[in-house]
Amino acid sequence: EYVTAFKAHMRRGDISAAMSVGTASEGGYLAPVEWDRTVTNKLKLISPIRANAQVIQISGNGFSRVYNDGVIGSGWVGETAARPATSTPGLTSLAFNTGEIYANPAITQQALDDVAINLETWLADEVDGEFAIQENIAFLSGNGTNKPTGILNYVTGGANAATHPFGAITGITAAGAAAVTTDEVIDLVYSLPSERNQNAKFFLNRTSLAKLRKLKDGQGNYIWQPTYVAGEPSTLQGYPVVEVPGMPNMTTGLVSILFGDMAATYLVIDRVGIRVLRDPYSNKPFVHFYTTKRVGGGVQNPEYMRFIKQA
């Protein structure tokens, strides 16, 4: 009789549990929600200009390089003919100055003490990533005032086109305002002298790269060659392609593609590495992490780079 009554009780479903996860006071506190003790960061597009340029460390405020114009005279003479003086090469100095980039975020002391993740390490990583983004924007388009001078300012018609003793970075103008042709890409490659293209690469953004991947030769073959070897880059006309997020899109009047040896063309100067001053005194109860980095940059030799500019 007891078993029959218990079965009927169970089938009716009128059991009232003493404890449940759904109600905090009835046991829910004992089943806490697990949370991720990391921070998911927003994607930051960091340019690879630094990775491909020449980088040097300096011990002073600035850096200068001496350039030889290569103008030397010579001539054919007979055995007893006079030998007048010939022209002597001229030397020119070009200065590369540094600028300073800084960040000064703040966190309360209680947050540093109580938060379950290491906020100090997380903040340092964030600042490091932000510095990389800002300096690489300057490597492309910086005006040289308290920052590096960007490579795009050295192209023909750019703000620094007449700055370098060897002249401006030269290039070709595409017929289209928002596209390039296979022939124009070939012209770009062969506009760079053979002795300067041993380490040449294409530098362009992802949007432009998508357009180049669709180009074909006269036989209908794509000129883009994807890589099938891990660690090896895909190639365009036999040269590696570097995706640079900060490069302009294919838009009227803008330089959309660079081609050449970036290490021989662009110089990045580091005065000191990243410095962090931990300041718990200036703005209590906040702890400031005053972070600085001094870096400069500019074109060291325009002869190793070419460009395509949209019509």
C-alpha cells in the first residue's frame, strides 16, 4: 500500500524540493556562475612596417646620415695630354629626429588589489599594442612633427618629396581611379632597377589585395600565386606580398601600392624602449601608469621603392 501511494505521489509531480539552484536562498549561492578571468580585447590592426624596415637603436637625441651624390668626373686622355681637375663627389647630411608617444591610464588602488585578473599586466599589454598602432600610422603618413615622417610623404608630389638628397620615391599612375591592371603591376615591377629588387615586396592593404588577386594574364591565369608551404608568403609576379592595414584604398589620387625593399628604403629609430612610471601620488586614489616611448623614422634611400597612384 505504501509503494502504491508513493508511485501515485510521484506521478502527480507535486514534489516540492527543499533546495534548488534557480533560487539563490534555496541553494543557488552554492552554484556560482563561472566567469572568464581574462579580457577579450577588440581586434587591433597593427601594421608590419616596423617588421620590414631597418630598425636601429640610438644613444643620443637624433641621428644623421651622410649621403654621397656620386657625381665624379673622368675622361680619356692621350699619353702626354694635360690632366685638368675633375669634379669631386658632394656629401650631404640628412637628420632623422625622434618623437615621443605617451599614454597615462589610471586604475584605483582598490581595483589593483581586488580584481581577479592582473590589471597591471593587462594594461601594459594594451599600451604596448596601442603604441605599435600609433607608430606605424606615423611610419606611413606621419608629418614629422613630434613623430616619424611617413614613407607616403616622400613620393613624387608628397610633402617631403624634395627633402632627400636622392630625390623623391618615383612611381606610375594607374589609368583607373579605383583599380589597376595586370600591365600596370608588371610596369611597377620593372620600374625598379634589377640591382635593387632582390628583397622587394608588395605593400598594400587587404581591400586592394582582393582586387589584385582577381587580375589575370593574357592566358587567363591569375597572377597571384598562393603559397602551399607553411611560413612562406604568397607571391604576386614572383614577389612576396605584405598586407599593411594603414595603406590607402584604391581611391582617386591616393598611393595604393608600394613595391620595393622596405629595409633599404625606410629607417626606424628607437631612442629608448618603452618606459613606465608608476605614479600612485599625483591623483589619489588612482595609480597612474605613465608610459612613454621615443621613436623616429624616415626614408633613408628612395631609390629602392616604387609606387602606384590612382588616377
